[in-house]
Amino acid sequence: MTGPEVVTQRKAAVSVRGLTKTFGEGEYAVTALDAVEVDIRENEFFTLLGPSGCGKTTLLRLIAGFELPTHGVIALEGRDISALPPHRRPINTVFQSYALFPHMTVAENIGFGLRMLGKPAAEIRQTTERMLALVQLEAMAGRRTDQLSGGQQQRVALARALAPAPKVLLLDEPLAALDLKLRKNMQLELKSLQAETGITFVFVTHDQEEALTMSDRIAVMKSGRILQIGSPRDIYDRPTHRFVADFIGDINILDGTIESLDNGIASVRLKDGTAVLAQPGTATAARPGAASIAIRPENVRLAQAGETPTVSGTVENVVYFGAATNLHIRLATGEQMVIRNPGAVEEGRYRPGATIGAVLPPELIRVLE
């Protein structure tokens, strides 16, 4: 992990060491996870983020016990649970489909797990009432779940999973089936629920905005490996890999060559001969030779009159979307760059075909692996 992340260190709720999962055998074998290592802290909202097929759901299923590892160890609060069946792990899972019982009421669904554990009726009633209040569904207690909206069903699924007070709650893209506005509302509700209960949440998603909104830390995955772990700000502002930078939000990536290093700052020569200073994300990104640099569109500034621009290019497109205007320019090297300017820009000055200059602040440029 890179970047100045400041946290109060907590012991790990879940520790994964050398975790590998292979499906199939021989020439048909597919490695879904490749020697993954990660510590998920107590009482944190931890997100596994990546494209389809990156291994994030496989990792979640291994932690839950629905799959067994090919190699490696999964520990819960220091205890090896790698071979334990799901019902012997103090871990619950909320699936994308919710898997509610349509013939039961909301209250009966929430209390179902407690009844299976043989809890006394009084405890089941008290816990169910507490969970109903937690997810703000007290008025719906007697309704069948097929009479609820998608957002209400999602809350019932959460309450049912939280009722037995698991050590860890796993969430496999539980917001994917909701419409955009409801999904945004539920993101904030989920984060509040995690903070209120103090339970470790492990959340799987391919939605970058979702991950940035809710997470204490994010693990970005690709091809069965974790490429970077960090806070949302670390991942967005200080990406270490080209894939991470490109996957999270909009970004400009330019190719060049590292010519020298001085006190941890790299001097990079771009393809058009321009020299820029940049901060390497990792030691391997600071080696002399071919390199890529990255800078977010909102960190690129239009050069003012009399100011020497870092790069210049021709405007190809101007996109105004209220809060900002995106200027798409083509550099002499053929590479594209987006400049995100707050508010509107002068239409005549920045029309397609115009030549403009851009300033790239060195402290906001990253060298990528």
C-alpha cells in the first residue's frame, strides 16, 4: 500500500495468506485467485473492486466457506478457518438476489437465522425488533417480502444477516439490482449501518463510485491478484499501477522515459521531448527506462496568458456538463488529454480546432508501474 494513509491500527478480523483457487485440472485448469494476501481490519468497511472475472467474488466465497482453497490460509481473528464449513463460521453473506422467503413476513425473515440457531423466543423477538428499527422497517414487520419494494427487500436481507451478530458480513454486489437513485441512497445507509453495528463489512463491486463512496479501504483486483490496497483517496489520487489509474475514474496517461531520479522525484521525458517531474508510486515504478505518467483531468490547468504550458494540443471536443467543462485535446504525439475546467469556458476561445496550452503540476503527476 502506498500514500500517506493515516489510520488507527486495529487487529485483523480476516487474514488471507497465499490464497490460491484453481478450478478444473490439467490443461483445463483456470486460476481464479493467485497467491492473494490481505488483512481486513476489525470494524472496517473493506471493498473488493475490479472488473468481472478478476476474482473478487471467488475471494468472497472462500471467506464464506462456499469454496475451499487450493492453497493458502484464511484466518478469522487469528484462527484458521480454511477447512470449516459455512455454518461453522461466524460470517454471514448478503447476495445480489437477497434470497428472502416470500411466504414469510418481514419479521419472520429477520428472525429465521436466530431460530435455526435455537435461540429463545424472547431473544428472537427482541433482536428482530432491534433489527427492524436499525433498518427503519418497523411498520413493515407484518408484511410478506413480496409486497415490498427492491430497496425494502434489500434492507430485510441486511437485517436478517446482521441479526445473529456475525463477526464479518460479506456483501456480494447487493445494490446491483436497484435503480440509480435508490442505489446512491442505499450506499449511504450501508455505510451508516456498518458504523453503527461495528461489524466488519467486506463488499464486492465493480462500481468505482460505489467503492469510493462507502469504503474505509479498497483492494483493486485484476486477474486473480490484488494490485493495490488503500483508502479511497490513496486509490484515486495516488494509484501505483496503470490498471488501477485507468480503472478508477477518468485519467490522462502519457508515455515517456524516466531519465533520472533525485530525492525520490523522477524526471520523465515525454514522447514530444517535454521534461516533467513526477512522483513514483512504488520503487519498481521509479526505475530508469520506459514509463507512463498519469494525472487526473481536474488536476490539469489551462495555461493563462503569458504562462509557459507544460504541453500544448488541438481542441477536438468541448463537453459542458454543468459543474465543469471537459476539453478534449490532441497532443502533437497523437496522444489524447482531457482538461476538466470548473464551470463553463469561453466558447469562442476554446472551440474545436483551437490550439491551447495546459499546465501539469508536478506534485499531481504519478509515475505508474
